[in-house]
Amino acid sequence: MPARKTRKVSVVTATYNRADYLPLAIESVLGQTYRDIEYHIIDDGSRDDTRKVVERYLGDGRVRYYYQENRGQSAARNLGIRNSTGDFICFLDSDNIREPDKMEMQIRILDEDPDVDIVYGDGQCIDEQGRFISVPTAKKYSGSITEKLLISNFITNNTVMCRKKCFAEMGGFDEGLRYAEDYDLWLRFSTRYRFHYLPEKIARYRVWGNRLSEDTGNVFKANRLILERFLEQYPGSVSEGVKRKVWCRFYTGSGRGHASRREYGEAFGDYMKALSYGPLNPAPWRALLKMLLLWK
């Protein structure tokens, strides 16, 4: 029986001033059990020792380093995508880590089922010191996932592997977005491609505690723009009932975010919007009642 042909995986890491964590990310890529890779590291205008850190690994012929003036994570990732020659593409943020057998497991799924174009899995959250922390997790889905993905973004970018054709056919990251750009990409891809959920913890995702509150507000703003634009560009992708469910859930979540920051007026407005889309949905009613009981 002939040996299975190996196929190259292109890994893209966009980095900005992460010289302290970057070696852990690089070594987790170079230490993969699947060896046929090329590794594109894009330095997005770092002012720290990022270049010196990467130079230590350039003796490995799989590593390529690029420097660009600061243009944002999406532009950096797109540069890596354009220079990729592999059959598959995946991403790793420069402060995160992938488990050693991540790519081997995903390659096996993509080889066995040609109808699957994107494989993703579970991530484990770690803090700044690399200690595991517990955070709520969302339910994951396989197949045509547009409806589920509109309601909740359950895909962790660092766990994904895609066929390169996805980017050739539908483009890359939106460089105008500074937050949730991966959510925008997976939503667009979901209109054409089949996803497969791999129920394995295949990456470690670093959560920065001192930025959570700021990022939450910015991510909600970006998500609203992404949802509005997606539903305008793909009007037939889901039913009107699903669209109402999407906006009910969105404004309930946005309201909770405002309430957690004691922005009660903004939270009340969001809860009212949520109820206009889902008057019989208990979630916004519960959130509103909880806020009113705490509002002083």
C-alpha cells in the first residue's frame, strides 16, 4: 500500500511587542509532531526585541520572518497568507501555545473527509504566567454552521486549520477591523464551507486580565458592525426568526457588559432593544431584573 502523500501546512503568527512570550509560541509550532510545515512570522512594527528573538530560530529552514510598519493584526496575517505555499493554513497568536499533536489530528480529518474545509477545536485559557484558568465555554458545532455562529462566536482562532482554497476564493481578514476580525472571517467562510469540530484541547489561549473590560466593550462594538454588515451582504443566509434571535442575544450580552461596568443607562437601552426582538425570551428579562435590583 503506497504511503500517504504528505501535504504542507502554512502557519502564520502575527506579532507586536511580544518578545517575552514569542519563544513559547514558536517552539510549540516547531515542536509539532507533523513536520511538513512552513512558519511565517510577521512582525507588525514591534519596538522590542522581537527581531532578535526570531533570529535564534532562522536556522530552521521552515521559519520565515517578515517586518512591516505597524498596520494591525489583520494586515500582518494577510501578509502571511499571501506568502503561504502550503495546502492548509492555520494561525497562532504570538502569546499563545499549541499542543504538539494539533496539526497531525487536523490533517487526518481533512485527508479523510474531502467535504470538510475547516477544522477547529477547543482551547484552554491561561493567564499571564501560563497558569490554567477556568472560563465559560460555548457549545461547538460541525457542518453548515452559519445560524449557530451568528448567535454565538464559538470558534477560537488559534485552534483552526483551513484549506488554502478558502482564502483564494473568499479573501482574508478585513484590515479595517481592529477587533473580532476572526469572527468576521469565519462568518463569511460559513456561507460556503463545511466546518468540523474536533473535541480536543489543542491550543492554550492567554487571557490578559487587565484588558478584559476594555476589550469586551470594543468587541461588542465590532461584533455589531460585523453582524449588521454580514446580514446585509448575505440576506438569505438565515430566516427572519433567526435574525431576531441573533439581535436579542446580542443586545442582552451587550447590556450585561454595560451593567458590569455600571453603565446602567446604556444597559437599560440594550435590554429594551433585546426585548423588542425577543419579548418572550426570558434572558433579557432576567438580566434586566438583576440590574434593577442592583441599581442604586
